[in-house]
Amino acid sequence: MPSPYRLLCGLIHAFPGESKLGTDDSAELNRFLDGPKPGGGVYPWGDRSTSNTNPYNPGEIPNTGITRQYDWTVTNTTMSPDGVKTPMIVANNQFPGPMIEANWGDWIEVTVRNELENDGTSIHWHGFLQTGTPWYDGVSTVTQCPIAPGTSFTYRFRAELFGTTWWHGHHSSQYLNGLSGPMVIHGPATSEWDIDLGPVMLTDWFHAHYEDLLDQVYHSSRDGPILPPMANNMLINGKANYPCSKTDKECTKNAGLSTFKFKTGKKHLLRLINHSAEAVLFFSIDGYNMTVITHDFVAVEPYRTDMVTLGVGQRAEVIVKGGDDATEAVWMRLEEGPSGLGDEGTTGCSLNDGVATGARAMIFYEDADHSVKPKSKSHVDASRFLYPSACANDALDIAVPSYKMNISDPEVTLDFTLSGGNNATGEFVWYMNNETFMGDFNDPVLLDAVVGANEFPDERRVFNMGNAKSVRIIMHSVGLPASHPMHAHGHNMHVLAEGNGEWDGEIVNESNPARRDVQLIRPNGYLVIQLELDNPGMWRKFYLILLSSRNSITDISFQLSTATSHGTLPKA
Ligand SMILES: [Cu+2]
């Protein structure tokens, strides 16, 4: 049964809202924003480089003293990003949502006005450390109460790290209906470019309200065989076409594809962001190699590849060198491969209904005819999208963090087994060590901690790290044959090892291990990470975004710890 507000609400908007991303009007980004340059010189970050400054030390990052302010209104609406009329939840009527842009060291302030008809909301700023501002992490039930309808909440936090990230609704699974957008923090880089083409938002896409998708997740397993929701389409910068014969919903043909402009001989920066509900994504440009310069918010030594793999929440900045034919047009491709419920050898890593297992965007050089679609062919063999080998990030030693950090033995080691199954009432939930997270919208655990609580109900899954300075976490995934994006709030993770089966104790690049804020754990595989506990707060850790959880924090969400880092919580 649709809930009443879905029938009552809804300004009708035609095509993809008011975002310019992926259109010919999309502006190229400057190398940095106007503003203070505290160190003098050309850049707001002075002579800091990716390798000479510890970004995890607030005393070392640029003190620009400037605040970038944003004012958003969140509403229910209806849009048709791929031509199919879909219930949406958006900020400022835009999908993809408004871009936040700042320089390294700036403060960011966002007032969020909740004008949803009948739903709370909150916004998470993915990848930000929130040092000293843990209450602005945006996770309802953990760091705040939901913002009630008709009220507003102002987030204020510092751009301690630089690069490309995204913001998204973190109240239940609202972001699946469009409540997400890109964030660009200008800073130094390990390789330079000529033209910054800005964010490339990549996602799977569902033509249903998020609550209906969640219902399907819970109840499918109770009433019969597990048949979770299948993605209907894929979008690049919020755009794709859809074959209208495949849906009984209101549908307009040829809704339109995203376009990008290349210039001959120039180096183009693309800021890739996977904002999917569930999909492991494969990104390529026909006939081109890409130079990868970041993994999430971590600058890495540049490396070349012909395809980038991104789990949900992961980002990569890539530089693509333009060719010399000014009339060329080529396809940019997003693929997720076949749906992940088939037989081994023909099955993929993600779930889709088979109608659209990929999306394309058009890249035109300066003299190319925009009315003619590219004719290029993919250089990526479809075997590279298959389970199980494709359902993993690239090898850990491929990306070496530019700012070197070695690790020492941890003070605490935790071991978790990840699984999924039906709970006592038959609902499908994810488990860590056979426990699942349940939050209370009226009682966020950070608030409890600030007023002095040391004890939490078991189902809050709070692991108090006391005064420990570091923790190693060993995870095993068992049972369901799927990979899971594991994400830590408030910290970057040292990724020590990942693979199939059991960990043999070996650490990859021990003197400077891979570092990022999301890492895929393979189907039936292991993942070993380590955190420096230098950031007091209540941090949501290691939830599965896959399938049922979909980043939801209600009774299906799955949370390892909201670890209280050592030290004293900052006072509100
Ligand atoms: Cu996050």
C-alpha cells in the first residue's frame, strides 16, 4: 500500500530537475575557488603537496578561515531522469543534487530545510573526518535525530581532506530516490590536468519509492525465495534512456544522455563517484587509458588503467589525455554486467532486471557533430564483469598513497563474521557476529555518550575503544555470494589485506598500506583494516550497503561499531 503522502505530495517536474551536470551548460571547474591564500603564493594551500603534509593533523592543513555557505530545501517530487516517472527526494529540486565546492582547509556550512511531507531527513558528508564536529556527521540515530518535517538544521564542518566525494541522505534509504550530490574540495594533486570536467556521478537506478524497495527486501525472504529488488537502469550524471516498452509506468522515450566535451591534446580530469544503492560499477572510455590519481579522499601515485572499478561510495579522480582528431566522438561507458543471481560463469556482481546493465554518455571533441552518436566500440571484454573475480577492488598494491604512513601493531584487534539471514519475524537482515544494528531516532548514541553514558543496549552495537590508539578489524564474509562495500566514518582506513577465503596474516605494502574510506570485501572473502583512533566521537563503521541495508539505518541496517575513539568528546 502506498503511504498517503506519496499520493498527496508532489510537484511534477519533467526531466532531470535543474542540475546542469552532464549537459553542454555544465561549467568546467577552476583549479581552486577564490578566497584567502594564507601561505601566499599561487594556491590557497600554499606550498603544501600531496606528500609533504599530514592531512590527518588539523594543525598542518591550510587555515583559510573562510566558510562556504549553502542553503538547501529537501522535498518530495517526481522526476524522470531516464524518461520513467519516478518518486524522488531531492535538494533544491536538483538531481543529481547541488554540488558543494570548497578549497582545502575551508569550512562548509549547509542549512538543510526539511520540507518533506511526512518523513525526517539527515545528510551525511561522506569521507569528511569531522574532527571536533562529530554531531555534524549526519547519521540519524547515531549522531543526530532526524531533521523533522518543517524544521531545519545547519551543518558546519571543515574540509580537512581534499579531492572528490559526495553527500547523501543518511536517514533510512532516501538517497536511493535522488538525495545525493557531488562535493569537490580543491587541493594539491599527484598529477596535473588542463581541463576539470567536474563530477561524473555513476549509479544504478530504481523506478520505485525507497520504502517500497525496503519492503521488498524485508518481505521477499519471509514470503518466499529471496528476490530482492533489481535495479531498473544505470545513470551517468543523472541521465540515461529507457526502453518504454519495458515498463507500465509513465515513460518518455529518449530522455537523453549526458555529454562531455574533450579538447584535442588536453588532459581532462573526471571525478568519478559511485552513488549507487548496490552496484559494483565498471567505468571506461572506448579506446582510452585513464591515469588514476586518487582513491576516495587519498591522493595516490598516478597509475594507468583501461577500466576503473568502484564499489558503492568509492571515488576515483582520473586524467584522460585527449587524442588529436577534433571531430572524434566516443562513448563513455558504465557497466555492471549481468545480474548476480545466475549460474557461475554467466553471473555478475550486482542485481539488475536485465533491461539495462549499463549506461553510456557521449564525449565530443571540439569539432565533432553533436547530432551524431559516437560509433566507438568498447575495449573491455564482458568477461571482466563476471562473478566472482570482478566483484572486488583492484589489487591493493596498485595504488600507493602519496602521503606515506606506516602502521604499527594495533592495541586492539576485533574479529567479525558478516552474514545475512532471516530474523525471528522472518525479515531479511544482515549480521555481524550474528548481531544486527537497531537505532532509535529519538535517542542518537552520540548524544547519550556526550551526557556520559558508558552502557548501551546490545542492539546499538557500540564498541567502546576507550583509550586505545589503534584498532585492527578482521572481517570475514560468509554465506551470501556478494561483495560488500565496507565504509568507515570519521577516519580513513589502512587497508592491510583482502582476498578470498582466510587471511594468511600477510600485510600488503606494510610500510605504506593502501588507504581509503570504502573498501569492497569479496564474496566469501576477508578484509583486514586498521584505524588510528585519533578522532573522539561516535562513528558509524562498517555497514553493508548491499541489498537490504542500502545504507539504511532503520531496523535493517547493519553496523559494527560506533566506536568511541580515545580521548574526550568535544563539547557541543
Ligand atoms: Cu560516509
